[in-house]
Amino acid sequence: MLTLFGCREPMTEFQKKFETIDKLNLPVRFNSKYGFDMRGINADSIGIKAVYYGRVFEMDTVYTVIYLYTPVSDPVPMIMTMDKNGNKIDEFVVFKTTGPDYGFFSTEDITILPDKSIVFVDSTETWDMDEIVNEIKDSRKLTVTTEKYKIKDNGKIERLE
């Protein structure tokens, strides 16, 4: 009787670390207006600029994680694809133009789906202001834009529409 055993490359340090990151159930949704579940992560106590939030996809040679970038007190979720050694292939900023300014307020909603697609919806409200920064009555406008992206097998995150 002949028994064949498959040869498998040993895991890299990054692959071992990737296995320890919590796997997220899809779809995953982030909304800039309502925040998101910090999953027990206290960004102020981390003391570093980024922390893994969860792993999303594992393909043959491409790994996708969501991490929280903490340049300021409010963490910003980011989607990053990496190779088996942890080298960045591509990155997607989840919240692009969110927040208020004079005559402007933007809310962003991002959903990551099981088919590796990302749906980005931006709702931007604008209004005219007078010279002393008061809102001009009946000047509010709402613009909603939707963009779709896909995480490709090579790890690139490409805009579809």
C-alpha cells in the first residue's frame, strides 16, 4: 500500500498572528453617524497607532483584516489586504469625508459582504449660510452617492461603479 502525504509550506509569523485575530461574521457594517461596536477595545489605552479589529477574508495568498487606526481619539476603521508575510497589498479608508463643517454634514455607511464586495453610501447634507454663519432657511440639500468596490483575488480593492 502506498500512502502519499501532501507537502504544505510552514506558516509564516504573520499567518500565525492572523489565526489569532477574531473572525468577523459577515456582513460587517460601519456607520459614521452611529459609531460601531468597539468589541471591548479601548483605543485610548492601546498606546499604539493601530489595532486589529477582526479578520474578514482568507484566500490562498491574500488575507483581509479590518484594523482601527487611532491618529486621534476617535478610531478610524480601515480595510487592508496583505500577503502571507503581512506585507500590505491594498488599503481602503472606511470613513472618507464624514462629519460636520460650516454648511456641511456627511454620514457614511459601509457594508462588507460575503462575496468580497464593499458597498459605500455617503449622505451629504449642505446648506447656505449668511455672512454671520446662520443657516439660510429652505437652503438644505441632501445628496446620496453609492459606490461599490470589490476585493479581487490578487488583493487589490477596485471600484466597480
